[in-house]
Amino acid sequence: MKKKNPWLYIAFWIFISFLTLFPIYWLFVISVKPAVELFSTPEVILHKIYWQNYIDVLNDRTLRSYMVNSLIISSGNALLCTTFGFFACYALSRFNMSGKESIFFWTITNRMAPPAVFLLPLFLLMTQVYKVGDFTLLDTRTGMILVYCTFNLPFAIWTLRPTVDGIPRELDEAAFVDGASPWKVITEIVFPLCRPGLAVTLILTWVFAWNEYLLAATLTNFNARTLTTGLSEYVTTTGTEWGIMAAISIFTLIPALIVFGLVQRHIVAGLTFGAVKG
């Protein structure tokens, strides 16, 4: 059998890595250049670094509030979707409900639809239906957390179901025989075995909520405005502040990279858990 040349694979993956990482590097290059140099001859290699764009971003109280809003909304939505998705998957996996496959498919259809379709219904719900006196869910962190559940909860259910299905029911039955309550079975047997899948679901729903733009730009004004929507404020009739926008974009990348690094060891296990059944 002819032995394959490993250098060909190494060169291929170096090329793919270059294509993936170069846009991020170029974004960083733009973020550390003054506005005057951005429209001059492009320089791939940096000779000097201009940190003023980052200083301006950190000193801007409005942008800092946008960062806090993004962290709270993304984290709250990820925790809510992962928790409810886990319980929904346990019910779909363990109970013989009539039409449960139809229920599962119906939840996925919410994820299939484009977000623009839900803009008007969500706006009316937040301003007219869920209204108590003068209080509405429009332009609130709670409102945005619930809005993102419309799309991220079906995704969480779809991601977690193979994980829960991959856990043998015999473990549940053995625990019930030993006198364990349903809550104890869920929290002490099923939940620990689902941790890889839960980690993957948590990170993906967090990233989806963190990067979302359309709904945040439409359903928020100031109080719950997120960091991604703050980028549009630097595109004005007098010009576009590319350096500031690039610096904000780098800041949006950092939390996602940190979260990915923390749960990296669970990602592969979570994606493959339940894929092969004996």
C-alpha cells in the first residue's frame, strides 16, 4: 500500500489556517492604525502600533454599557436555553408521548425561519401584549433574553437530544429501583453524563446571542443595546470610523475566544456523544 505524503496534508492545513486567520489579523492591523494611514498603501507587516482606537473604546461609557448588556443578555440566554433544552430533551427521550417527533420537528421550524419574519410579531408582543402599566419588554435585557430564546431554544433541543438519547435508560431504571426520585435521577445521573453536550450547547447559544444584530438593532434603543449594534453608530454621513469599528470588532472576538478556550475539551466529546449506539 502506497504511503501518503504527510507534508501534503501539513501544507494543506497551513493554507487553510492562513485563509482563516488572515482576516482576523487584518482586522487587528486596521484597529491599530490612525485614520490617516488607513487609506494609504496597505502594509501587511506592522511597523508601529497606534493604541488610541482601543483607548477611545474603553473610555466610552456608552460602549462599556453595550459590552455589559451583551454579556448579560448572552449569558442569561445561554443558561436559560441550555437548562430548558435539557429538560425538554429528557422529556422527549424518556417519556412515550404521542406525537413527540412532531413536537421536536415543530420546535426546529422556528430555527429554520429567517429572523426578519418574527420582527413585527415580536415587536407587537413586547409593546402591546406583555405590557403592565407603562412597563414593556421593549429595550430591556429581560426582553432580549426571551426574544433570543425563540431561536436558540430550538437549537439547544436539537443539539442536546442525541446526547440524552445516548444515555441508556437502564441507568434511570436502576436508580428508580434503588428508590431515587425523578429529580435525583435527572440531576445526579443524567445531568453529569450530559456535561459534554451541555457545554457545546452553552457555548454555541452564547455565541449566537453575542453575535446577533438584526433583532437587537430593531428591538432596543439604548438601555439594552448590545455591542454589535454599537458598530453602526460609527457609520455616519460625515464618514466611517474604520479604526474604532475594527477595535470594537476585536473586543467582540475576545469573550468568544475565552469561552471557547474554557470548554474546548468538551466540544469534540459533546458533538460526537450519542452518534454511535451499541
